[in-house]
Amino acid sequence: TRRGGIATYHGPVLKSVPSLDPTSLATLRAWLISGALPDRYALEHVAGDSREGRLVVGNLATLCSAIGTPWMPTLPGALLVIEEINEAPYRLDRMLQHLLQSGLMDGLQGLLFGELRFDGEPLDFMPTWLRDAARAKGFSLARGLPVGHGPSNTILPIGARARLAVRGDGAADLQVDL
């Protein structure tokens, strides 16, 4: 997006279409036919408050391997959405620590977890140190966004303005400006 000046999207790959859940399939169909996308997604609020920023969406391992290259997205001011497949929890922990300690997350507005999968199953992963780091660095945390490599995989416009709206009931909404 930043280098090419064209709209880009994070979404399902062709191989995964037969295994998409009905909601993700309907979203894909609507986007392909009319360009319509949902403008709101429900999440679980973990830490922090309501925030706004542009969406940066990616696979955690790919983001970490882009550190130090011209292809690393700019994270200050962003709502970063991450997903991952087939990485053990200790590797996820190491990659998040690497991203945090690189200083690239300074000024981040929010870290939003899409789906993390390991050995074909969804992975419940939210280390305590990350909650502490979010408070110390001043970014919000949420999880449960239907983005990743499983059956629930919606389309997100990379670079779009978005707002993480925290509700008082342990929930949050991601509102995307389309």
C-alpha cells in the first residue's frame, strides 16, 4: 500500500475458500461482486482504551522477518492486526518480544489478534507480559478478530482508518472506515 499506492486487502486465499464458514464466504462473495465489506467486527477487549489508527494487517512471522527492510510497515499510530499459523506458543512469544524490543511498536495504538492456529487447532495465547507491555507502552490489546488461516477469515482493507471502540462489558468493536 505505502510503496505501490494501491489498495490492498488481507483475506482468504483461493485454496481456503471451500473451508470458509458461511459468514466469511458471504463476505468474500459480497466483496468480489460489489466491493462491499463489513464496517464493524466484534472483539474481546484485553487491555487499554478506545484507539484510532490505520490498519496494518499481517502474519507475525512475516512482520518479524521484515524488520530492518524497506518492506517493514510503519507501526506508530497504527492498529496492528496479527495472525499466525503453525507456530508454537514459545515462538509466538519470541516473535512478539522481538517486535516489541525492536522499538517498532513505540507509538502503536493497538495490537489486535486475529486467529492463531497450531497443529490445525485454534490457539488461546495472551501472555501476561504482553498485557504489562501494552500498559507500559500505551497501546490497547484485543483479540478474536476473524482473520487468519481458519474457517473464519474475513477481509480487512490494509491501510484503512479504523477505531477500536472499547465497551464496558469486556468487549470491543473494530470500526473500519470504508
